[in-house]
Amino acid sequence: MTAPVHVVRDRIDSYPTHQIAGYGVRPGRHMPFGATLVPGGVNFSLHSSTAEAVALVLFRRGEHTPLAELPIPDEFRIGGVWAITVFGLDYENLDYGYRVHGPRDPHIADRFDPERILADPYARAMSGRDVWGAEPDWHDPYQYRSKLAFDDFDWDDDQPLRIPQEDLVIYEMHVRGFTRDPSSGVAEPGTYAGVVEKIPYLKSLGVNCVELMPVFEFDEFENQRIDPTSGELLLNYWGYSTVGFFAPKAGYAATGRFGMQCDEFKNMVKELHAAGIQVLLDVVFNHTAEGNEDGPTIHFRGLDNRTYYILTPEGYYYNFSGTGNTLNCNHPVVRNYVLSCLRYWASEYHVDGFRFDLAAILDRGEDGAPLANPPLIEALSFDPVLRDCVLIAEAWDAGGLYQVGSFPNYGRWSEWNGKFRDTVRRYLKGDVGTIGDLATRMVGSPDLYSRRGANASVNFVTCHDGFTLNDLVTYNGKHNEANGEGNRDGGDDNNSWNCGVEGPTDDSEVQRLRLRQMKNAMVLLLTSQGIPMINAGDEVGRTQQGNNNAYCHDSTLTWFDWGLTERNSELFDFVRNLIAFRVAHPLLRSRQHPTGEDHHGLGYPDISWHGVHAWSADWAPDSHLLAVLRTGLTAEGLADYVYIAVNSHWEGHDLQLPELPADTSWHLFADTFAAAPGNVAPGSEVPLDNQHSVHLGPRSAIVLIGRRR
């Protein structure tokens, strides 16, 4: 006897039980939150712990007047979750939102306003800012519209790459700025599709991980204004002000005007993975775009203000983010929201990890005080879906909580190592008293991460926030006049040095010194233990004309000038070869800090420090020269010797070299003082004529390897 065949849909309730506003509806499924396609209709689920009534508001795409407004019956509510399934919708052309009514006797901190239509915090897509920079319809009563997203993308068996963290070379980039300049030559400048066209460039550079500045939906017109000195329109270019945490930025998609931003983003991830490049997202869970008491009501504030934000007893917003509000991250509801969001991006978009902006806020409790065991950070650390994701903390916030080296990590987190940045910058400009600290940073900052290993340190000299590498060696002070804030914004502690002239110059000696200083910085970055991060464009000397806070500029000031790849090809080749050198020498990527012992029977400790005299470093405060010998094994199991010497002194020095085994000789990989190109491809190093000493030029660096004759 043959068993009966049942269609799955026949086993699911897919028929209306009520009629509301002309639509067939039924009590909805309360989980998951958000809008989800179900047989015959769409399930809508919304949480508000204290709302007294909720109505679902439906729009045809882009229209001002609602198509229908459906009060959700109280009997459809369970606890604080309102859920309704609506049948017969044209979900391809549907925008939706909510009207939420609060208690008649509100708490002092309640901000319910039934006159407003609220976006769904769980919306998988949003409209309203579909084309970057296109003037919005300011008369639209519902500016940020929630939409459905569909799960019909063909991933072609793609999956996260799971590259060992010690092997990562991170490239921090702005999706729009990377290809927006006409010099990019891509078909769709400033988009996810544009990034795909530049994958060959990323491969040629040798990076294997991109860290994308915010790609969650935000409003570029937030805080828009005209620069009174130039007439330039200033926008929210960086995007650190999230509107939709589950929604990719439509304005970064060539297809955003068609509502296809989700698929375009997924295709970018798929193509990067196919090229062996991981994708990390810079995420902002410390605050939202709703700002302070005078800011807009978009979703959280009108749904559950007391739950989502850290508030004073008087109902005002604590401002540990410096942007007006602070998310109440360790409240159970908000904690689950963050977890759901990151699980969604990891599972549905295949992203490989996250960098958390102002992550110290994730450590704060509901009164703003740091917690000994912050529930959100613990939950992220042990979440099963996020198990293989890279987790990176910017371990400070605008409220003064600085946790570099002490961020609650549960053995999972890496940190942006601001101390590496500061030490390298101070050393390069010639500050006294930096040698000892520099040595510590070069070996993965064991003073900060002795229990966690070198992978806990994400090393960087520059990032999006501050000077570019070119500007670090070109300007003594910030030049942010174009921001329209009287040059008061941006940091003043840049630890930069202009090499003798402020700004651009035709002086060839100064130009050569600046190029040498950029190379020196890259030597320190790419030969140090820890995970290196390069700011996009630094490999070709990109400039922001001394602006160290270019958050508001969507212009050639911030766009990647692709002509630099030819004009500054010497620097590009130097960085490319350094990355390849790092790959060729596993001892530079070890996750364990060195101990000074001979672990491989080579007759040499795994690390030793040198100076003008071999085996004798000068640790005096006024010392400017340091050399290190690293020993270990190659990937093939052969003995490996790498000697790195750096000199921030204005005079050159002859260095006595440590003696190698009789069958091994010193070969030169890089000398930043030498004439172009100053380095060779790994494997092509040439033997030194003098095996006993080498000259280290003023303000320069050399890299040698020991190779069998």
C-alpha cells in the first residue's frame, strides 16, 4: 500500500480567519520578528513592551497615501509581541510601517507618537534613499520605508572562507569611495558592483580580507549642510548613523532604485569569496540615527524608548557615543536584537565577521557603568551561528572608557590596537623614549595580550578616522576647514610629522623622505606580529589634503584616485611585495608571542634584539635604532631567519650583523633608503656583498633573510 503524499502547504494554516480593512488576515506567528513571506501572504511581527495598540500601515511602493491601515486586534498579541498574517498582498511593490499607541498615563521617558509611522527595526530592506545623493521627497510623511527581502539568491555553494586569523591582511575600505572617482573606470561607480570589478586589484595587492565601512542602511542627508567657504554640499558620507540594521544600504547598489540591493550585496560577497577574500562589516551598535531628544523618531524611540536606549532618571539620553544617544545593549531585548541581526548577516549574507564601532559601549549596563561580565559580549562570544566569525572591537568609546588590552574577550575577540598606531607614529617622527614600546608592538603586544596571543592585536598605523598615511608624513596639524566647523573637529593628537614642509611641495628631498617614511610605516606594519590592517589607498599614497575627519565629504577629497596606482607605483609595488613577504614567512604570522627560546633546534632563539652591535640593542631613551632577528621554520619545514632593522635617526648607521650558520648567508629583501624600487619580490632576494655588516640609512628600514648558499 502506497503512503499518501501530502503537499506541505496543506499542512500549514494558509487561510484568513478575519477581515480587516478589506484584507483577509489571521493571527500571526510571533517569531521571527519582522516581515516574512508565508503561504498565501506575509507575516508581520513587532515587539513593544508597553504599547497599548498597534496598527500595520501598508503603502504601494513610493506612494504618500497609505493603501490600507490595519489595526492589529489585541487578541493577536502575545505578551509584548503583536503579530498578524495578511493575505493577498502585492509584496513585490509593498512598503509597510506601524502606528503605535502608548499608555494614556505615560512614563516620563516614553516617546509614543501615533501621528508618526514607524519603520520596522527588523526590516530586511528599506527604501526612501534608493539612489545615493538623489534629493529625497521631504514631503513624504514616511521617509524610511520598510520592505520585504526575498531569499531566492543563487549562492552557487558559496560559504564563509574561515581563513586562519593569523593569515589575514585586512583592507579597510569605503564601498562608495573605492570606485566612485571617474578614474576607477568601472561600469557602476560607487557601488557593490563596482567593488566586484576591482577584485583583480585587491588580488594583485595581496590582501585577503576587506573590512567595509558601514553598509547598513543610513541616510546620507542626515546633518546635510553647505560649506560656507566652498559651497560644497556636505553629507553623512561615512554612514556611522544606522537607520536599518538588517538592511543593506540601497544607495550603494547600482540596482537600488529597483529594490535589488540585497542581491547585489550578496553577489559582491560571493565574488570576493571566489577570489579568496573574506568580508568583514564595520557595525554600529553603540547608537542609532535617532539622535538626542531633538532627533527624529524612526523606530526604536516610538516603539520602546526605555528599552532601547540608556536614559537618565529624568528621561534624557546618555551620550557615551558622542552622537546624541546610546543603545541599551545589555538589556535582554536589545541584546537579542543585536544577536539576531548579526546571525542574519552571517547566515543570509555569508559575511565572515564584524568590527564593532565604539565597542566599549557594549560593555556598559543600563545605568551606563561598565559591567564585570557584560551579557551581550558573552553572548556574541559563544553564539553557535557566529562561532567562526571574526570579532573585532574598537575598544573605547566617546564617554572615556578605554579598554585596549582589557576588553572583555572570552578568548574570542581581537581589538584595534590603538597603542600600536600611537607607538609607530611617535617612533617614525623621531620621538624619544619609544624604542622599548616599539619592540613590544612588533611582537604582538604581549603586555596587552599575553593570555590571548598575537591574533588579539589588529595592528594599524592609519584608518578611516584620521590622517591617511600620505597625510601623516605631509602635515603637522589637521586641516579640516572644508568641514565647515572652523577646524575645531577631528583629533589634535595625530603624532604626525610633515618632514619639514607643511603640505604639498616640489622639494625633491622632502618628497623622497616622505616616500621613505611611508615605506618605513609599512615595514613595521607588515612585519609585526598580529593582524595587519591597511587603510584603502595608503598603498598608493592617497591624500585628503590634511583633513583628518572627512566624515562629511562625498568628493574627490575622499574618493580613491585610481591614477595613483600608476603615479605612485613604486609605493604600491613595495607594499605588494611586503604582503607577499609576510605570506612567505610564517614566523611573522605566529599566533604565539616569542619567548627568546630555541624552539626548533636551530641554535638561535626565536627572537633576539640588536643594534649597531649584534646581540646588543640600545634601549636608552634617546635611542632611535632597533634591529630584531626572528627565527623559525618555513612552510616547508626549513630554517628561516628574518632580520628587520629600523632607524628613525636623522643619521645613518653601520650595523654589525649577527652571524648565520656556515651554509647560510644574508640576502637583502628591502631597503627603504635605496633608490627605486627599494625591494624585490620574495624569493628573488640578492646576497649582501658584506656578510658582516650593513648600512642603515637615515630614517629608513631594511629587511634581510638568511638563505642557504
